[in-house]
Amino acid sequence: MQHCEARMKICALLGGILDPKWPLPPHDYLRRPEMLDGIARKLSPFDDAALEVALRLRETMPSSTLAVYMPDGPGAEGLMRAVAAHKPDQVGLLAIDQAVRWDVTAFARQAAAGLRDADAGTLWLTGREFGDLDDGAFGACLARAAAASLIAMAEELRVDAHGTLRALRTRTDVTEQVRVPDACVVTLTNARSNRLRHPLMKNVMLAKKLAIDRVACNSNAGSDGTAAARVAPALLLSAAEANRPRAVRLPASAGLDAQLNAVLELLCTASPT
């Protein structure tokens, strides 16, 4: 179990989401990568909770340190500066391949490799969902990639009277306290008790000048030698476009059945899934 007498390294791994308060730009930003930096981003409520719990845990244990990481990409640096205003001891961006982000297993494997290279300790906190495109599987995949235990859906981390770190979570009207092992991924859910605090304005100004580390993630293959990502959407779509058969124009005299068959063939070719 996790005893807290020694100097503990706490790591929060966060993922940004698009800020729903701001509309998307009217242009085709997906084809113009330079426009993506201008889209407003924020932390999800679950990552807000993970950061607040990490900050509170560091306050409980003055000898501990807190590092915060998130995947690099458009808008990541601006969001990380907002996070840095909460004064973690270290902040950094993980250079994760774009194609890997479509494969939660490979994404978690590269994130785990980056955190290990950054010497981020063995207690990793993250939101129960990771970013805009996750269905809640990332925490489990991260724990597996790190060969660590997993405690999911926690609401708080506390040190008890015996110096043991425990995760608190609620099921209906029952609150349970789970011992946190030495190597553990804890996913946090949002609750009234863990709303993220507001940073001091002077820290917001200091964060604008902060140097942010970028960590290369060198895990290009799994332990079994398989490729990092099973799905590479950009390559997949370009290959499909190149090999897509061109439909033969139907004559005006074609019957209804022929027209329906042509439409079905077009739909199956354009969207095979």
C-alpha cells in the first residue's frame, strides 16, 4: 500500500477539450492546421477534479511534488499555461504521434513511456474520461501500459491517521475507502467537493512566461513488437480515396431499381462501416 512518509511524486495527466462557450471558426480548420491553435480549449470537469485533488494532496504532504503533463498539439501550450497558474512543481507536454490518438491502447502506451522518461513517479492521476474523443477506456489502458494498479471513479485522495493513502469513492449511499498501491493510476470523477480552485492573478501572469518542457515519447511499438497504432485515419482515407472506383453515370432511361442500386453502391463505397 502507499505509505506517505517518504517524498512522493504526484503526477496529473490531463487532456484538453474544446470550450463549448466559444463557437468553432467558420473556415475549414481541419484542412488548415495553423487555424487549430485559435480554437478555445479548457479542461474537462473530470480533469479539473484530477488537478484539484492533486493540488490538495500536495498540500496535505508538504514533502511531495506535483508534475502536470498533457499531450502536445494545437492549443496545448495555452491550456498548459492556464494549468501552470496553479503552481505545480513541473509542467510538460508529451509529444505523442497524431495517428496514435485514434487508438486508445497505443495512445496510453506512448503516454506511459513519456511519463516514465520524465521520471513522473508512480502515482498518476487523470480524469475518468480523457479529452473529447475518449469513452473512459484510457485510464485502464494507461494502468496496463504502466504495469500499475487501477482505481477508477475516485472523488478524493486522503492520507489516514496511519499514513496510508486512500482513495474515496461513492456508490449510491455507500462511501468506500480504497488503499492506494505503490504504483497506481487513479481516475477522478467530478464532485462538489473537488471543484477546481481559481488561481491567483500574479500566478496567471507568471505562467505566461514559464518555460514548458516537451517530452519525446519513444514507445513506437508494444512489448510484442506490434505497431504503436492499429489505425492511421489519414493514411487510411487517402488510400481509400485513391482506390475508390468511379461510378458509371446512369443513362436517363435507367429504371428505379438501377438507380437505387447505384445509390447503395455509392454509400457502401464512401462509408464502408
